[in-house]
Amino acid sequence: MGRMSETRSRKSRLGLALGLALMAIVSYYVSTTVEFNPITQEEQRVALSVDQEIALGLQAAPELSQQFGGLDAADADQARLDSIGFALVRKSAAKRTPYKYEFSLLADDRTINAFALPGGQIFITRALYDKLNDQQLAGVLAHEIGHVAGRHGAENMARARLTEGLVKAGEVAITDESDSAGQKAKMAQLVGTLVSTRYSRENELESDDLSVRFMIEAGFEPAAMIEVMEILSQGGAAGPLDFMSTHPAHGKRIERIRMAIEKYGR
Ligand SMILES: [Zn+2]
């Protein structure tokens, strides 16, 4: 191989790499959009439309529920969860979001956690539920509603460059009703990704802020959010899911909650 052709092949490899990088960047911008969020009053880049968020959440919900012991059989507790959850939605700005909120008590009595899927599916484990009075439970649910209203799942997917697989999966969630093994495996993988993707530090602080706002709007006592933080730090909660996430530090979150309580006037 002569010197000329060697240079040429190196050039073409470089060209190919640049081309691929460019394609990736273009596909990122094509598959995500910047949308104004009327609740947070901020623009955000998201990887899913509202309809895709709802479809994805609905389809992932049974899988997630199974991972935490399935739905809890205690009807009275589920009724209490619904009553507090829907009071929060009905009386706060969350009412103006396009999401169909649903609150589910999961039977897992060892894992302390709560979680929100994109589109409005909200879960709390028995282990966490049993530690909370009404006000504190409202705090946890308001925080999860904050993740939904803040569209944090859709935002994370855009940010984490998961768009390719996840948007495709989102489309599948909407169009493909088939129950094939491949479909199930894909959904299990998708749920795994949703569950293991931590919300960013900014997402957590924004949800803490929104939780105080929603609580005040709905007539709950926002200082209960500080108690929730204290309960969780005593419980030694640490792990992959939402309330167990170790960041930001509890102290930082409590500070933010205090600021929000002043900001929203209480
Ligand atoms: Zn959170």
C-alpha cells in the first residue's frame, strides 16, 4: 500500500467516524424536542411526547409492581393512599397537567421506597407506607407527582442518550399490542432501565420544591416533608430507587424544602 492510499484510508476512517458522530448528534436532536413546561415555567428537552409517557408508564406499571411484591391486598390502605393522592392532584397545579395519575400500594415490606413512572403511575412500598402519617404520606406522594409533572423521566431519557432504544420502545408501547416473549423481554429490560436510572440532583430538588407547592395548594402541612427526610435518613435508606437515592444529601434537600416553604408562603 502506497503512502498516498494509506493517508486516504486514514482520512476515510476519520470521515466515517465523524459521519457517525454527526448522525448520532442529529438523531439526538431529531428524536428529542424542547418543550415549555407550564408547571415549572421552564423549557426542557424531552425524548417522549405526553402520549408516549402515558403509554410507557401504563405498560411498565405491572412489571414494576411485580418487582416489589405486587399490589398490596389491604383495601383500606389503598383507599387511604387514593384519598390523599387524589386530594393532592385535585387541589393543586398538578390538576392542570395532562397525566392520568394512579397511586398503587405495593406489598414489599422490606424495601423502603416510592417511585413514579412517566405519565402518572405512582407507587409506594408497604415498608415506607407503614412509617408515614397522613401529612408525611402526602409529602411523599407530592414529591412523586413532582417527578411526573416535571417530566423528569422524559427529560432523563433525552439527557442520558437512551433515546434510541427508549423512544423505539415507547412507540412499541403505543402501537404493538402483541404479547410475544420478545415483547415481554423488551419491556422487562425497559423497566429495568427506568428503575435503575436515577433522577438527577436537579430533578430531586425540583420535585422537593414542587412537593411543597402542591402540599400548600392542597391544604397539607409542608413541614411534613422535612419529617419524611428525617425518617428516611434514620432508616438508612440507600439504593437505586427514588427516595432511596443518596443524592442530593438529606441536609441539602431539607434546606431546599425550607426555602420552598418560605417561597410558597407558609
Ligand atoms: Zn425523587
